[in-house]
Amino acid sequence: MNKFVKWGIVGGIAVGLTVIGINTFVPQVNEDLKEVPAKKAGPRGSRELNVRAVTLKEETLSDALFVSGSIIPDEQVDLSFEASGKITAIYFREGARVSKGELLAKINDAPLQAELRRLEAQLKLYQDRMFRQNALLEKEAVSQEAFQEAQTNLATLKAEIDMVKAKIAQTELRAPFDGVLGLREVSQGTYASPTTTIAKLTKTNPLKIEFSVPERYAGMLKAGNDLKFTVEGDLEERSAKLYATDSHVDSDTRTYTVRALYDNADGKLVPGRYVSVSLTTQEFDKTIAVPSQAVISEMGIDKVFVYRNGIAEPVEITKGLRTEKYVQVLRGLSVGDTVITTGTMQLRVGQKVVLDAVE
């Protein structure tokens, strides 16, 4: 057998195998193509989807805000003398409660006391002189000018006495309000000036709760609103009442500072502690709300799927308040509608569904 015959036989075998392969592949392709339309059957022909749902009813929806804050004193001041001098006495005990006006410390006022005694000794003389001048004026035995001079001298002397008494008062350190004293920072014998801090006085009843909220709540919180708070390391929930808000939003942090008052009658809390605050910013009565997972947003349109006669039907809605778990529905739904809450991403228009549970 020559080589041309040999190559002819090989070529024939190759062509035969190719034909056999084509005849086998084409029917298989046709069978696959026949199955495609079945896979793309419309939603109404697809299998049923098991879902959960909720029946809508009117309810109260609240917007709760959770932030952190601090306890600050109602009043606090660094105590110091108005005058300079050597401290001659300290009358308070560190950490003690004191009342408004209570004498806390004293600086040397001996020169002022001596001046006061001198002026008070002259007071009787000036008063007698005034009495005589007045009697003589009634008898026209003295001029009006002489009487006015005596009157002026007496008034001047009284003013000097008042001035000395005021200076003596500046040598006394008194509590400006009821509160608790901090640690003493000076000792008896120290030369004190108006810049010398003697101790810190803090008013701890009531206390203030200070915190900041996002700027979108500016103007929404009002004096009189109630809030709850807890302190670090203590699970007891306490109540406070909002009494003031800042006049502007901080342009750096974009927050709005708020303060509330807490009646610290038992004295358990002290300023400076960290607190966790919760308060209701808005509350809507008799409103419709759906679980947040039921809402689908597509291309700026919000919708939910409603169960009707075994079919899932999409309904466009208008949202209102959104909380952590719920979304307020302003338009689109009514009381009694059954809204599907699970499997929402698998639902299609006209999808057959089976309700596993309805809340």
C-alpha cells in the first residue's frame, strides 16, 4: 500500500468521526433549547414562596435618641477673697456641706476695725452737732448754710463708715450658695490675694445633664421634655427634665448642646460622671408603621409587597419617621393590609406565596 492510499484511509476515518459527532451534538443542543422556555416561565407559573407577614393596625410610633453625656454641677465656683491679706482663720472642713452666707475664712482686718471704731466715735459728735444746728435754724439763730454744712458733714461721716464696713466684709470669705466644699488649697497664715483659690464650692442638688444631639434635632427638643439616663457602672435608670438648649448649632461638630436637670436629693451622684441618655424626640399616635425589612427602595421609589389572595403585589408608599425597627407609612397602605416581611428580595410581581405566619 502506497502512502497516498494510506493517507486517504486516514482522512476518511477522520471525516466519519466528525459526522458522527455532529449528529450526536445537534440533537442534544435542540433538547437543551427546548428546556430554556420552561425555565423562563412567568411568575404566575413559578413555584410558591413561603413567607411571613404582618397585619397593619394603628399604633404609636416614637423616635428615640440615644447619646452620651456628662453630669455637671448646677453651680460651681473657685472661692477667693476680694481683698489681700494674711489668712487669720479657716472655719470650714474639707468635703463639708455649707449654707449660703456661712463664714468660711477670714483675713487680717485689724487696721480696718481700728478705723471703724474711730469713725463711729465721731458719729455721736456729728449727730449732736446736727441736732443743735437744726434747733437753732428753727429759731432763725443760724443760717441755712451753716445747717447744710452740718448735714453734709454727718452724711459724709456715715458714708466713710459704710466704706470701712464694706472693706471689712471683703476680708471675710462666705459661701455664695448652698453646696459641698472641695479640698482646701491654703493654710492659716497664708498671704492671700483675689487670685488665690481657697477651695472649690459645688452645688450638687440639682445636677445638670449635658449632652449633644445631631443638628437635625435642633429646634425639635423643648424645655420640659423628659429623658432617661444611666451612669457608668450603675444600671439604675434615672429621670431628668430638659430645661435649656443652646442658641446655635456648633459649626465644627454639627451638633446641638442640650441640658437637663436631675433632682439629686440623695446626693449619690457627683459632677463629672459619664452618662448614657435616651429621650423621645417625636411621637405619633394612631399611625401606620411597617417593619423596616419590608421596605424595598429602587431608583428612588419605596415599596412593599402586600399579600392579596395568595399573590404578592407591590405597593408604592410614602415614608415618614424611620426608627431602628420600623418605618412610618404616610400614604399607600391602610389598616388591615397584610405586608410581607420576609423573602422580599425574591418576590416578583404576581409571585405566588404561602404565609407561614402572620403577626
